Amino acid sequence: MKKAFRAQVLLCAGGACISSGTESVRDAFQRELGEQQLNEEVGLITTGCMGMCEVGPIVVIYPEGVFYQKVKSEDVAEIVKEHLLKGRVVQRLFYKKPSTQELVQAMNEIDFFRLQEKIALRNCGNIDPEDIREYIAAGGYEALGKALTNMAPPQVVEQITVSGLRGRGGAGFPTGIKWRATADQPGKPKYVVCNADEGDPGAFMDRSLLEGDPHSLIEAMTICGYAVGANQGFVYVRAEYPLAIQRLEKALTQAREMGLLGKNLFSSGFDFNIEIRMGAGAFVCGEETALMHSIEGRRGEPRPKPPFPAVKGLFDRPTVLNNVETFANVPYIVLNGGMAYARLGTEKSKGTKVFALAGDVNNTGLVEVPMGMPLGTIVYDLGGGIPNGKKFKAVQIGGPSGGCIPAAHLNTPVTYESLPQLGAIMGSGGLVVMNEDTCMVDLARYFLEFIAEESCGKCTPCRVGTRVMLELVNRICNGQGTMEDLERLEELAGVIQKSSLCGLGQTAPNPVLSTLRYFREEYIEHIKDHHCRAGVCQSIMHAPCSNACPASVNVPAYLAYAKEGNFEEALRVHLRNNPFPSICGRVCPQWCIDKCRRSDLEGPLAVRAVKRFMSDLRDDYSELYPAKVPANNRKVAVIGAGPAGLSCGYYLVLLGYDVTVFERREESGGLMRYAIPDYRLPRKILAKEISNLERLGLKIKTGVAVGRDISMADLRAQGFEAFFMSSGAGHEIMPKIPGVDLPGVYPGTAFLEQAARSQPMNVGRRRRSGICC
């Protein structure tokens, strides 16, 4: 019998926290509690994964439920002396809300935990997984006792069916139907198999369940054996999970010692035993028929279905095969009834689902939420949003065979029905969040590389087709792809989907198809522009900062020249790609700084200030422009003297064309003149840049509206052979709120233009409607 303590210290000993230093924290607690003579008053319990892996090691102190994050061994003395001795919490170790940096004391007040609905994970992080007594104290093995003493096998199957539980391993097949089909098969032996061969990148749900609550799996498999008439179970777990295997083996030993596994369970006459089989890490062994071949000692290759495992499975006998998470729900369903589980989730997707949140999200870790929760709630409320102020780009759901879902679909409820409509699948529950720095073409390449490597090679479409797809995507990432490659990629994806033998091959093209569906423009940029907007594909990128620059200015080069004091060469570098260095030095949004690698070391450079300084040193750029091609006497008309029209004219002049820019307003510059206030962009600076373009040979005619003052036919008659339309941003979308049509309400650019023209504006008066304009 365990002692009753006035306080309990729960220390997360999941895999992630162990790697962060849980063992040293545990040792420090044992030492400090002994020195302070608190061993008789305070209990120290190491638990399974508590879920919030990003902030480990985690310590939770009860009865208050105070949550401490990122605890180090040197923090323990303060926790013991202040909290456990004096009753004063240690605020510096509290969790901080990512959006507000607000300190949160209690575990149940943190959104990550508060918004979860834990059924499969009900014991993880709450009990010592290596002590069967703690599992029993939490209600463990009551469901098994109820099933064996108060329910007939068909009644157990009926409750699983009523619950609406579907397989959590990826396919989502109704569990009750699978169990009933196996139970209806005549003869013995029959088998129960647990698929713990979790191989999806970024997924660790099954591992955490085995590490944190192994007895729930033992209980569930035993219940399943009773329901379908099986006396033998196998847990197929990959050898890369040594902690999970160690804790499962210990749990099996404890269950046998207490008569909860083995012969005549609960004096019912029912016998059941479980053995562990370790897999060598082949991803394809996650497929049920390949897994069973591996248990039998054969090569892990899938076979065609039917016959299904319920008819001909392990050793050619009827077999139930579910994954760890599916089984983890069974004791709750049997104990509370199928309807209690069915009340959670949606009409067709019942219950809860465990997700492994990973990638570019503040709160990485394990979450269990009701089916139907929107993706955005998972990413932003439980996950805490995207770190470092980055923008959300997409979420990869369903593992390497899943799909990418963009920001436009964040309100989509997570169900078995909704995700396939978006080109994704539920999968086992891996959920990888990606920010703006992710190249979707490179992401597709990564998953294709994984799938091609893990193909068992049995069928040609998967073995050869995925390799060819990978070669095509590699070509695109290297800037060598063509639009024909893109067509071939899509065609091949369809063939592989339809003709592959097993689920791995049939879903292998999903990452490519989903990224093409939502991010096709990135593929086209790689092919036509040899540009990777995320700055990831090295073959088509010079530097991350230059890649982020809309004009592709060689930022490292002009900064290096500026560092040496060679400002003329620095300016020459800038003028190759952008004819407005003085303007950029004042109004550039500096996207290059967001990608600057130096920010990881000493903070980003003041790029805009450097640019402004080097360009303000000269009024005349004539000697610094790139060399002009000899004149070809061909005339081009540019319509619109805004930044786009002037830039176009600049490059055409350098290429030897005779260029005239026509502007309907009385002055050139477009938005640079009329939409940027003088204090941000002084008019004399704008005049300087435009004068330099005129010195280069660019002709500008203001007060001439093409189509009103002169026609296109007139221009052709004057010898103009080509036209570049640069009409600019002529209209704004006004907000849909009352009062926007009242006098004195102006669109932003219209207001700025009238201010720039010094025209009177009727603003600042309060109307009777109550709207202040």
C-alpha cells in the first residue's frame, strides 16, 4: 500500500522529456527531498508523456496542479524550498502564453490541456506506468472484469459497434464490424494483433501510449480476445522504441503476477496471453498483411485482399488487428457503454483522436481532441500558433501518404469525411505545421524520398513509379524541370494510385497531388522563374535574403562593398536589379531581414539604412548603371509611370530599346508620389531617381492619357511596336461596414493622393449617424 502524501510531484518521463534531462531532475528531487526531510510528506512519481513536449522537462505539483516547464536540475532546490516547504510558487518556471506572454500557474488553465478531451490518453501523465497498482487505482482492469463476468462476447462486440469507434491507424475502418467478422468465423485458434509499428515522420502517439499507459493496451487486447474468441495476442512494435518495449514487458509481467493475464481470468474460464514481436523498422510493415507476414517470420510484404485478416490473417487464421490508439479506447467504451463514447465527435466520426503536433508550432506535443474540432483550433489554440511571428502556410496531416492543407481551410473540421475532400487523410495522427519558410515542392520531395525508400518493391507501380516521381520532383527542385515534367508527374500519380497493391502505394502520390492542388504556383516558379520563394532549394537560390527580395537584389554583395567603404560598387550592385536605391532605402519593407542568417548570431543588419546611406552619397548614377546594349531603334510604349512602368522602361532601355512612358497624371511616380507621404519619401528623392532614369535615356510624357488623348492606333502609327500596360492599383476594396459611403470617407490611396496634391478634403466631422469620418 502506498503512503498518503500531503503533496505529490509528478515528473514527466516520456521520451521527449527524458531526452531533455528528466533523469537529472528526478535525481535532484530525490536528493533535495531527502535533505529537507520531506520523503515522508511528498511523493515523487515519474509518469508517462504529459503531452507538451516543447517545454519539457515538465513538473506538476498536486494538489494545486501547479505546472512548471523547462525544469532543470539546478531549479529543483528552489522548487522544494519555496513551493514544498514555504508554499510559495516559483513563477519564473510558469508556462507563458505564446500570444501574450501571460504567466499561467495551473495545468488545467493552459489551453493546450484545457481544450483536450482525453480518453485514449486518460492515464498518460497521471500515473506511474511501471506500477500496475496505480493503473488499478485509476479504474484499470475494471472493464475487463465487467466484460468477463457480466457480458457475453456478442454484447462486448455490440458496445464497440454502438460506440462508432473506427480504426485510428489510418484507414478508419469501423472497429465493431472488424471484431464481429472475426467473431463470426468458426474454429480456433484466432488471434488479436496490435499494430505498434508507428513509422510516420513526426508521429509518436502509439509510442507515448505504450510508454505512458501500457496496461490499457493489455486490458483492451484481452477484452478483444474474449469478444472474438481468441486466446493469443501479439504486439508488433518497432525496435526503435526501447523504452516502450521495456515498460510493456514490465506491465505484462505484472499483469501475469496479479492473475490479470494468463489462465482463467476473473475465474471466468477464459485464457489469454500476449507476446511481443519486434519489427526491424520497415515502414511497409505498418500495413496489416505485411505486419502479419513479419510476425510469421517471412518478409514484410503486403498481399492482395480479400481474403481479409478477419477470415485469413495471422498463420492463415481469423485475426483482429488494430493499432495502439484504437485499443486504448476500448476499456472506456466497455466500462461506460458505447453511447457515452458515441456522444463525442460528429455523426460519422465518433469519439476523440490523438494527434502528434510537430513542426512550426509553439506547443509541440501530443493532444487528444474530439472529432470535428477545426484544424485552426488545434494549431492556434492548443498549438499556440506559429513561433517568431511567422505566417502559417500549411499543415501536413496523415503522414507521408497524407496531404497538405493550406490556411484557407483552417476552419475545416477534422473528420474522416472532410479530410479526403481536401486531398488529405486522417492517417495515424501525425500533424506537421509549416510556416512561410517551407518550400512545398521540397516538402513533396522529402515525403516522396521517404516513400520510395520504404517501398517493399513487390508491385511495379510503387517500386518504379515512386522513383520516377522522385526524379521528376528532384529536377524541379534543381531548377531543371519543365512544364512537361509537371504534366507527367500528375499523370504518373494517377496511375500509381489506381494500380498499386497496398495502401502505401495507393496513397504515395498524395503529398505531390495536394501540394499541386494548393501550391501549383510554387512548382511553376521553380520551373519557369528558377525561383524558390521559401529560399530552400539550394540549386536555384543564391542567399536567403536575396531570395526574399522581390527584385532579387544581391544583398550580401552590396553589404560587403559597403562594409569596405566602396559605396560606388555597392550602389552598382543594387542598380543591376533595382533602379530606385534611394527610394528603397526609405520605404523598402526589408523582407530580406526576416531571412537574414545573422539574426541567429548577433541580430540582423540595418539593410535599409545602409542602402539609404550609400545611395544618398550620389545624385547622378550615370556611371554606375549596367552597360547599355547598342540601340536597336525599336520603339516600345509603356503606359503608366508608376514603379512597375518605370522599372520596365529602365530594363528595356538597357536592352537597347527606344522607350517612352505615358502617364495620365501631371507628374510621374505613381504610388511612389501619390500614396507615400512626403515625410516617408521626400519628393526631391523621388525626383532624383526619375531624373537619373531620364539621363539613361528613358522618355517620360506626363499629362497624356492613352485612350483619351492618344489612341493605340496613333502610337502604332508613330512607330511603337510593343506596349507594356502598367495601370497600377486603381481601385480599393472598402470594408463592408455601415457608413463607408458617407461623404468624408475616403479609400486610403485616394486620401493620400489628395493630400499629396494639396487638395481640400472634407474630413473630421461627426455625422448624425454617429460615425466619425
